[in-house]
Amino acid sequence: MAWRSISFCNTGAPKRVFGYASVMVTPSTSITPLILEKLGEGEKRSLTLVVSIRRSLGRSAFLKGDLSSVVNAALRKLIASKKVIEVDGVYSLAPVEAAAD
């Protein structure tokens, strides 16, 4: 039996259960400024970033679950945009001239 994203009203007509916005904000894009702020303090490894971001968020309900995967996804995007560089597992902000290219 396959799951469906429709349900039936009293009239028997299908209606959508799940509505999605056209632009979805992902946790990795919403913590990007925090990552850049933390890397502005100096070089950090992934685990150190996760711990410092978790402390910065405190008990915020906006982000729950596996923070390390969210941070790593955001780091990959930042590396692709050349805002962050990674050398031997250590992340740091890219030099200004490299970020301008």
C-alpha cells in the first residue's frame, strides 16, 4: 500500500494535506552567518564549529536534531562559494582576494 499526500473530505473530493512555500528556508542557509561569525574568530574544525554554534543557539527551538550534518552542509556551500577554505579538516575564512574571484 502506497502512502499518498491527499485525504478525502466529507464530500469525497481530494484535498492537499501538505502545502509548501515556493521558497523554502533550509537550516544550513540560516546558520551560515553564524558560521562566518565563528570563523571570523579564527580557524576551527567541524566539531568545534558545531559546539560553538550549539552554544550560540542556546535552547532555540528553531533548529533541532543533527546539527553536525546541518553545519557540514552549510560549510560545503560556503566552500563552493569560495567564502571559506578547508585545509586538512580545518576551516577558515577565505582571503579577501580569493573571495573576490
